Amino acid sequence: MGASLLWRRLWRHKLLYLFMLPGIVWFFLFSYVPLYGIQVAFRDFTFSGGFTGSPWAGLKYFRQFFDYYQSEALIRNTILISALKLVIGFAMPILLAILLNEVRHVKFKKTVQTLSYLPYFVSWVVVVTLMQRLLTPYGGPVNDLLVSIGLVKDPIRFLNNTSWFYQIIVGSDIWKNIGWNSIIYMAAMAGIDQQLYEAAKIDGAGRFRQIWHVTLPGIRNIAVILFILATGSLMSAGYEQLLLLNGPATAAIGSVLDVHVIGAGISQGRLSYAAAVGLFQSIIALVLILTVNRIARKVSDVSLF
Amino acid sequence: MKKKQSKFSRLVLAAALMTTALAGCSDNGGGNSEGSGNANAPAGDNGGTGTEKAVTLKILHNWNGSGPGDVDMTPIAEAIREKTGITVQFDYTKGSETEKVNTIFATQDLPDIYTGPAWGGELDGIVKAAKEDQLVDLSEKLASYPNLSKAIAKENVPPALYDKAIGAFGDQQYLLYQNQPATDKDAMDWLYGFYVRKDIAQKVGVDPQSVKTKDDLYNFLKKIKDAKLTENGMPVMPLGGFSNGWAVGIGNTMFYGSDYQDKGDGTLEHTFFTKAYEDYTLYYRKLIEEGLLDPETFTQTDPIAKEKINQGRIAVLAAHFPAIYDATKEYAKSHPGSDFVAVGPLERAGAEPNRPVDLGIQGNNVTVITKACKNVDAALKLLEFLASDEGFLLVHYGVEGVHWERVDGKPVAKKEFFDKFAADTTGKEKKNAGIGIGFESLTGQDRTNTLGGDIWADQERIAAMDNARKILRPNGIKVISAYNAGDVIAKSPQWETLKPSMDRIGDVWKEAVFAKSDDAALKVINALRDQMNKTGYPEAIQYVNENLKGKEVVKLQMAN
């Protein structure tokens, strides 16, 4: 009876499920099927044995990671950089979306929107090369400008410098992703009933009051859900960006788990070790998501599940 | 009926789609030999019959930065096909060679033939692949291929490399070996050193040959810095290098002789644990702190490094001579008197002043046939031909009668091509002829000078190199034949746990160089020392000392 009810419901909403199908297939193929590879973290991977035929090694590679003298620093750096990106980077797209939502000049709004999306499609390699050119203390335009207008006496070494590292990492991440991440908020704002704004106006609310009492509550649910999902990446600070922007001078604060995993796995050929560290990252991420989800449900009644 | 037909058509369509998809997946990554082919004529018979079935072999040339010209089938590749019946498809590595080795075996995306560096993580990856049945055992076939056999004969391979790789598998033989000098006169000295722009040395009033000690070098760089030189409005950096810091660190030989040192009691210790290593690190830290060494040098890309050099913004470059000559040629041409000259020769820690320079000159390349190769005989036939004198001349000089000819028995470049190649600063013309691409790594022992010298080198370059040699090698060179402790420690039982720590030495040195203070630099070094001790260094070095007891060990070695 229950099964037939389920099928009837599925059939009734068949078009909606059809829309979901590509997403389900994508997740199944690229997120669930590769899960069988997790076992490599518990095996001594050999080229001939592969994923399923290599001998079991138990928790050997997890122990190796926690015995590694930099494991603590790697975890600390990863969490700190991710937290900075989360705290600062999470609010910025909301701010941009609100600002754009308030713009009444359609052409200007669309131009700003398009320009803000563009950096998202530029690879980190290009972004970092641009930054190297712009920020170099040897004839870089940024330093030339700062010196010429008298803001600084000597050029500043922005890159590969601990004093500027966090600002550069978080700033470039926001610049690259702010436009793209604001799309979902723009969509949520477009769905807010215009009558609410009308009612607020009648009640005497100005622009800021309307934002506070109508716009922000209107996007609250989506913001909470995105925040819960974002906490899942706290153990992942961004492989490409950190690989390219971290140098020997900033290694003490810029070495993160993602780059360590790639270095161990591909450069050193320690695939089982890399898989173990990667699995550790994923487990912590899962715990974080579950925790934040529970807190969100208690505090705001909004949660993923 | 219509419904049935429609259902049938849908089934046929689905089946067709599935078949296409499965067919797409059926090539298990080899993508290699087309058919079995019959290019396996007896070795030594390099003449093609013209009736053999065409064979295509895919070769991975695992040297970062190598690459083809603008044409796929060069005249040289064409000549090789005529001779052997084999068409070669090269795949070139862009990026880390070690990563490439690990990736191809982990993903099983294997070429027919792999060729790449005979050292470091690349060689470790190949040795691991051999141990794990990823390569073809050539032991029973090699007798038919005299050129290949000769190159891996025990007497022609450095002992440590033989023990570690070439002869490390008992009766099995997996690795072929290339580019080791066939005779003493074929030994290539790359002339690593510090080179200064001649006009800058004159401006600051220092004779480059008067710079002998580490203090002299520091004072020289300081003088350049204090002169506040600019080029196109940008400051000239006293010392710089190429991408990722290559090879500014070569000043290490002013502090210690080689990677392993005698502790004074006849036993060896890794230099990383010595006071000399600390002094070396703090010296470079001082250079960075005082703005004498380009702080971007360790993170810059090749184009940015070359741009700085081309704009004349680096006063002293540390690298090997050919790289410096090629990178500075343009600038020197447009700014007469600004060519780079060798500094020193600088003092060498632990070496008498009249001692010849100790160089580890050996082959740089290993080649293997992977288990994905469907036509091992054809692969061996190709490699045997390339390793023959005929193959060597073809690959290095071009097609006889077209690119070069014999004059009084000696190979001489045809003027038309010599001028064409010399005028092309991109090197593409030469590559389009087939010279300087992947085949060069496969030509057996290095016989460049034995067979006629580098006929494409221009006289100015040869003269400049001779000049640098006169300065840097006043007592000549001595080719190292002793055991390298680094090869022995890699065979210790602790190596699996110790290697990840030892792999960090280079990175930790750079971190220490950028540390805020000397104490902070030493702290960074000591942290890795502790980790090495925790991961088996004491036992591993004991293993090294036991195994090298009574053997001659490398204690002095310059970069080459």
C-alpha cells in the first residue's frame, strides 16, 4: 500500500523528478561511486593491487599523519583560513545582493552584476599571475601608485609576506567569488512578495527599514542553509589558491591540508597516506555540518535535514 | 503496431548508445600499439624492408619543459619510420616529472615507452613500478640488442645507480639507461656558478675574479645594492635566479662539500644535521633580509624570471652556463658589454684550492617499456636503432645530405640550416626539423664529441663557454665514481617512514631563509631534525655507515 502510494506520488510529480534526475545521476556518479576508493586509506596501495587488491594496513596512515610534526599546524592553518573566508566571505555576497537589489537603474545593475560574476570564471592561475604583476614591489602599478601619492615611503612586498598573507588570501577569495555567490541571494530576493515592501512603505519604513524588516527575513532561510553547507568546507581552505599564493615565507601560516594531501599523494606517491588525510578532512567536515545543522534547527527552525 | 515499432526503435537506439559508450571505454588507457605489427626484425638490422606493417608507439617524454615544434612528422621522425617501420607519438610532460610518474601508474594511463630522469622521485617511481610488475622484463631479450645492452653493462653505469635501479632486480632487467658519457671527452660540464653582468661589475669597481670567499660574494652583492642601479626605472636586484629559485642555492659548496659529511670519526652524517648547514642557511637569510637576493626568486614562474633577466634587472645570476647564456643573449645583443661573466672561482668547503672540481657526470635518463606495450619487440627495435651510431647522428644532427654532410670524414652542418637555426631564437626551426625533441633522450650513451661535436652550436657560444670554463675550472674536473650515501640510505629499512621527512629538507631550507630572525630559522631546521630522528634517521644513517664501510664515498661534489 505504502509503496504504491509512493509510486503514485512520484508519478504525479514526474516532471519535477525529471528535473532532479541529472543532478541525482551526477551525484551518484561523481560523489557516491568513488566512495569505494575510501578503502585505500586503510590499505598499502600498490600499482598492481590497485584499490581493491592492495594489502590491508589498518590505521597506519592515520597514525602517520598524527605523528607528523606539522599535522597540528596544518589543521590549525586550514581552520583559521577557512574560518576567515567563511566569516568575512559569507557576508559579502549578501551585502552585494542587497546593494544590487536596491539599484533601480536596470542597465547599471546588469553591468555591475555581469562584472562581478566575471572573476569567478577566471582560473586561480590567471588571478595569481595578475596579482604577482600588480602587487610586485619592483615596478608593480599598485606600489607605484602608493609611493607616488605618498601613502607609503617604500614599496610593500604584499605577496610571500606574513604581514599581508591573510588579507591577500581572503581579499582575493572575496573578489573572485562575491558575484557568483550573490546570484542565489538575488534569486531569493526576487521571490519576495512586493506587497510586503508596499506594506512596509505604508507603515513609514525607509529603505534601510525595508531591507531590515523585509529583505533580510526574506533571504534568511537560504542564508542559513548556505551557511550550514559552508561549514562543511571549514577543513578545506582552497587547494588552488593556497598552492599558488603560499610561499616559503608564509609556509608557517599558509600550509594547509588540501595542499599537503596533493603533495603527499601526487608528488610523493603516498596515495594511501593522502587518502587517509583526505578522509580525516571529510569526517570532520561531516561532523561540522551535522553540528551546525542541529544548532541552526534549534535556533532558527531552518535546517538541511 | 505503431506503439510496438516505437518501442523497438527506442530499444535499438538505447543499444546503439550503450555500444558506443562501451566501445569508448574499452581502450584501457594504453592507446598504444596499433595491431601487433611486425616491426621486430632482428636487432642490428636497421634497414627497413618496406613490407612491414606500420607500428605506432606512444612514448612519454617525462621532462618538464620539453616539447615538439610545430610539426608532428619531422624529417627525422620520417627517417626513423623508414628505417624501423615505427611511427612515434610523443607525449611531453608539462609540470612536475615526479607527479607524472606517480600519476600514470596510479591511474594506469600508461604509454608504451616511458623515458625520464634517472634520479630523485622520478627514478623512485620507476623502481617502484618495476617491483610492482608494471614494466616489461627485458632480461631474456637484451642479448639481441647490443647497443642497449652496452649502455646498461655494469661497467658503464655508476655503481650506486646500478645497485639501486639498473641491476637491482636480480635476474630481471627493466631499466635502460641513456646519456652517460661514452668517453671522458663526452662528459658534459654544465658550468654551474654565479655569473655577473660585466658592465655592472665594472660600474661597482669589482673584478669578478677577485671574488673568492663567501664574504667577498656578500660584499660584492652589497656594493651592487648600494650602487642603487636601475633599469627602465626599476631597481636592479643584486642576486637572482630562474623559476622556483633555480639555482640560487648553489652557494652551498662554500659551506659544505656534499650532502653527507664525515663526522671526523670516519662515520657519515647528513649535512642537514651539521653546523655548516646552519651557516649556509643563515648566510642566505642575511642575503634576503638585506635585499641582496631577489625574494621573488623562490616563487616566480619561468616567464617572470626570464622577463626580469631580459630587462637587465638581475646583476648576478646563479645557474648553469647554457641557461644563463641563452636567457641573456638578447639583452647582451642590444646592450653591448652587458654579457655575463663567471664570478670566482669561489672557495669550496673541504677542498684544497688546487683540487679539480668534483662533478657527478652520469647519464640523466632511464627508459622502460611498460606492461601496456603490445609490441615489445618493436619497442626494443626502435630503442636499439636510436642507440646506434646511425640513430645518434640522425637524431642529433638531422638527415645526412639534407641537414649535414661529411667533410673530411667529419660531420659538418649545412650552412643553409646552420644560419636558419642560428637566426631563430625560439628554437622552433630546429625542433621542426626534429632536432632537440624527445628522440634525443633515447640515443644511448652520449657520444656527442666522439662522433663529431655539437655541429649546431654557434662559435660565439662555444667561445663564451670556453671562457667560463677557463675561469671556473682552472684545475680541470674530476668525474665522481665513488658511492653516494644518498643512494644507500634509500635502501635502508627505515626509508619508507624517513623519506617524507627528508623530502621536506629543500622546503624547510627556504622557510628558514625567510624566517624573521636567525633563531626562528634555526627553530624551523631543528623541528625537521627532530622529525627525521623520530622517523628513523638514526637507524638509517647507521645502515649507511655499515654498508659503506671501507668503500670510497662522495664527500665533495659540485652541482652539474
